[in-house]
Amino acid sequence: MAILPILHFPDPRLRIKAQPVERVDDSVRKLVDDMLETMYEAPGIGLAAPQVNVSKRVIVIDISDDKSSPLCLINPEIIRRDGIEEMEEGCLSVPSIFEKVERARQVTVRFLDRDGKSVETAADELLAVCIQHEIDHLEGKLFVDYLSELKRQRIRKKLDKIRRRTM
Ligand code: NI
């Protein structure tokens, strides 16, 4: 396994729409394993392939406290949304920024698992929010896109400052 470098906002590569996975083979499973390791090391609760500069529709999620519930969703598609929820979100591509975003409270998602099997599952609360956030990444969308332009500019400046400090 390998830890992959994570792209940071406003990197234009985060804006590329990811391509569907045609066949779930060992190279896809290796990508999933590397993404999980990268997410745990960060640490974070979700990661999408475009964040590690791979333009494929693959996301990994683990909302447990002890790395006990790794999920991988390949070619995920939300087929049902219910309710509204506002939660504070963060993102490994927008480090140290947390802002409230409104999303569906419950979603049903269809995807391929790491064996290429089609699965349909319902999720709510944090998991539902996480799934929606990660699927956005596959469309080249970031959670800061839901904020005002003014807020986005402030975030950009803050990240610039952090970058300068760590260089
Ligand atoms: Ni994110």
C-alpha cells in the first residue's frame, strides 16, 4: 500500500469530472487500498479518487472511530434523497476549514463494491452527508462551492497563508 499526495483547493485538477470504472480489477482494488491508507493517515473520514489526482469514480469512507468500517463505493449514484440536514463539513483538500453545508438527510446509493458486485444501500446523518460530499468530488465539486464568493475568497487567503508557513 502507499500513501498518495492529496491535491489542495484551488488546484484545477480537483475540478475535472471523473470517469466511470469499466472493470473492477486488481488495479482498482489497489487504488482503493491506497486511498484508504491515505485517508486514515491524513486522518479523514472520506476520500475521492480525484483528490489523489486519479480521474476515476471511486470513493472511500470510514466514519468509525477505530478504522473498523472501511467502505469503498465504485461508480456511486444517488438514486433517492430525503429530507434536509445541515452539518459542519471539512475536506482533506481544503485543510483546516470547516463550514456548514445543507444536504439531503437520507440517501439511497447504488454502487459497485470491491468485488465488482452491484450494491444498493440507504444511509442517513453523517454517512449520508459524507457520501454526498465524496460524490461531489467525482463531479469536480467542492464543499466550498456551496458557500458565498466572499467566504471562498477568505478561505483561499487563509490556505495561502498556511501554505507559506509550511514551505
Ligand atoms: Ni472532500
